Amino acid sequence: MMKYIIIAVIILLAVIIVGFLFRKKHNAEIERLEQLKLQIQNKPILEELTKVKQLNMNGQTEEMFERWRDIWTEIMDVHIPKIDASLFDAEDAIDRFRFGKASKIENDVEVRIDDVDRQMNEILSELEELIGSEEKNRSEMDMMRDHYRLARKNLLAHQHSYGAAAVPLEKRLESFSPLFAEYDQLTEQGNYLKAREIVMGLADEGDYVFSLIDDIPPLLTDIHSKIPSYINELRNGIREMESQSYYLNHLELTDQLDDMEQELVVMKQNIAELNVAETKEKAEAMKERIDSFYELLEKEVKAKHYVDQHKAETSRHLELITRDTRDMYDECVVVQQSYKIPDSDAAIPKACLQTLEDLQQRFDLLKSRSEEKHAAYSSLEEELLIIQEELAKIDVIQHDFTSSLKSLRIDEIEARTRVEDLKRQLQETDRMLYKANVPGIPEEMDVRLEEAEEHLFVAMQGLQEVPLNMNLVDNYLVKAEKSIEDVEEKAKEMIENVLLIERIIQYGNRYRKTNPQMHAKLMEAEESFRQLRYTKALDEAATAVESFEPGSMKRIEVLVKEEAWRV
């Protein structure tokens, strides 16, 4: 029994706790909805409606004011009290722990609040638009009237500056007056939003017409005065340059200037029809073309100056390089009697002479065209620059080839000196082997010596050939050098090994009587030594001594190196 009582108490406590938690949750929701309601009540609609009363309360404004006030009154007198009553009912349901009913009431209240909030936001938005329209209208119309008066003043005071465009401009400006009057009437009637449409239309028209007032005078100055002046100046310049023997037909400037003058007539008509934007673009493009014409004429002047200044110089340079190339060709023929030159190198002088012959023909044609006055100086300059560039290339080729010919004799002298040096080096190796007083020269060393002598002999024979092939001689010398250096290195190594063997055996002799094993090994080393098998003898002797006294070989090697190369 007691068990069931405890369970019942626990269940009861759980229900109470859950009930209090739900109650707390719903109370928080009621508080949130109460705050939303207060935010609605605090929206500044009444203040904004007071601002509207300062406007002309007629027509559209009065109608809108009455509608807004009715909505506001209904919200404050009907909807807000209903929301308060619903919130009170929800609190009562919460106190009675009727949370389902409380939730339904809360949802209904939130829907009502959202609907009221939407209506009030719409009122505020429309109020802002109305009040803002009145302020913008007044400011923009004041500015528009100022611009209008200034535009009419400019048009009347400088009517001659607008030419045939003055009449259509005057008509466009006259269309502003009825719109100004309509705006004033709508404003007096309180129709500010309709007046706003008038202002915006005037702004678009004003931007267009006022820009015409500003753009047409300078544009007409370009079309009537500046551009024709430039065209006339260009015609005079063309005539003057042609009188000075300039050839300008290839530029076709006269035809293009004729086309521009015809285009100016069309542009004047376009301005009379107030088609200014396209005409302005064409005028700018025309001025750019005129600038390019000046640049073309200036280019011809500079080209003539360059041709006149460098033509004689280029002729002398061509003559000088041709003479030097012929000398190079003759020198190559002479050198080929003594030295073998690769076919590709031997063909260089002839190829250069052929190129120079072609360049001479091109230069003669250039000279003829410049004297006959039937060629543009810009094309003559371009041709002259190409000829100069080709001459510079031949100059470099000629210098490099001549240097290579001169280096052949230098290379021969150096090769003969290298041969003498190698002969001395090989002789020194022979003397070194003789002075070393070794028991004998192994067959391998004799073979190396003979091979080195043979390579040296081949190099010496190569120097005796006519014509002399220096590339082949260089290859022979490289092989001879490698062979002689190798035999010298092997000779030094052999001499050092012989001395080392002798010192090892001398070092081991002190232990022979007491160590039969070492005696036997040293005997094997001595036998290999007598057979001139020095490498094997060294290995056998070193093994015998090192096994008996580890580390002794390093001391002996140091002593032998000092002794061997002190001799």
C-alpha cells in the first residue's frame, strides 16, 4: 500500500513540476506578445499625420489623410482592445493550467498583431512617400526653374551660337511652361504624388535640353570653324609638300578630306534637328582622323630627313663592307692552302658577297626612286632601314669569320707548343722511372708508355699535313694529353709502391726469426716483387705486417711518401 502512495506522490509532484514549467513558458510568450503590442502602439503615425496637416489639405492629400486616420482610429479603438482582451483570456487559461486553450489564443493574438503591424507599416510608408514627395518636388522644381531661366537666357543672349538649332531649342524650352503651371496647380490641390510625376518628367526633359544648350555652341564651333580650318590647313600643307617633291598619293588624303567636308554638311543638318549625341561622336572621330593625317605628313617629313641624312652614309657603308668582304674571300682562299676549313665556313664569304650584291641592287633602286620623286619617303625609309640592318648583320659575320681565320695560325702555334710540352712530360716520366732504380718495368707500364708515344706521334704527324686540319689536330692532342698524364700518374704510383714494398719488407725482417708465419708471407711477397708484380707484392707484404702489428702500415706509408717525393 505504501508503495502505491509513494508512486502517486511522485506522479503528483511530476505533474506539478511540468505544470509550472508550461506555465512559465506561456507567461514568457504572453510577455513577448505584450511587447509586440506596445511596439505597435508606439509607432509614430500620429506625429506623421500631424506633418501632413501642414500640407495643402486638398484633393489627393485630404483623401489619403482621411483614410490613414480612419485606419489608425480603428486600430487604436478596436483592434488593440481586442488584443488586450485576448491576452487577458490567455493569462486566465494559464492560471487554470488550460495550456491548449492558451496556445490557441496566443496564436490568434500573434496573427492579429502581425496584421495590425502590416497596416501601420503601409501607412508609414505612404506617409513617407507623400511627405518626401512634397520635399523633393519643392527642392527639385526650384533647381529646375533656375536651370530653365539660365537656359533661356543663354539661348536668347547667344542665339547666333546655336544656328539653325535655336528655333527647335526654343520650342523645347517653351514646352516647360505648361508643365510648371500644371505642377503648381497639382501642388495647390494637394496632389503631391501626381505632381511628383510631373517633376520626374521635367527632370528627364531638362537633362536632355540643358545638355543641348551646353553642347551645341562648341560643337557648332568645331563644325563651322575649327574642323574646316584644319582641313584647309591640311590641304595647304599637302600642296606645299608636293611642291617640295614629296609623294603623297599613297595616303589618299585629298579624297578623305573631300569626304569629310561632305560629312560636315550632314552634321550641320543633324544639329538643326537636335541630333547632337551622334554628331558629337562624329566630330570627335573626325578630329582624331585629322590628327592622324598630321602624323602621317609628319612621318613623311621625318622619313625624308632620315633618307637624305643617311643615304650617302649607307652607300659608303655598303661599299666598305663589300670591299672588306672581297678581301675576306681572298684571304679565305689563301688560308685554305695551309689550313683545312669546314665547307660550311668556307661558303660564308661567297654567301656574304651574294647578299651584298642583292643589297646593292636594292639600294640602287632606292636611290633611283628617291631621285625620280615617285615614291613615298616613309617606304624609302623602311627600305633603307632594312638595308642598314642587313649590312650590320654582314658586318658581324665578317668580323667573326676574319677572327676565326686569324685564330687558325694562333691555334697552330699553341698546338705545336703543346706537342713540345707533352714530349718533355713524357721524357720526364721516362727519366723518373730510370732514376727510381726499380728492379724492372712491368709489361703493362711498357704498353702504356708505347701507347702515349704513339698518340703523341699521331698529333705530330697531324701538324705536318697540308692543308692543316686544326680540328683533327686538337682531337689528337686531347688523346695524347690524356694518355701521357695517365702514364705519368701510373709511373708515380708504381715507384711509390716499390718503395713501400721495400720498406715493409725491411720493417718485417726484424720479426722473421721469431715468427715463421710472417717469414713465409714475406717470402711470397719477395717472389712477387722479383716477378715485377708490384701490386700483388704490396698486398702480400702489407697483409703480413698488418696482421702481426695492426696500424703499422699507416706509419710506413707516411714515411715512404715523404721519402719518395723528396728525391
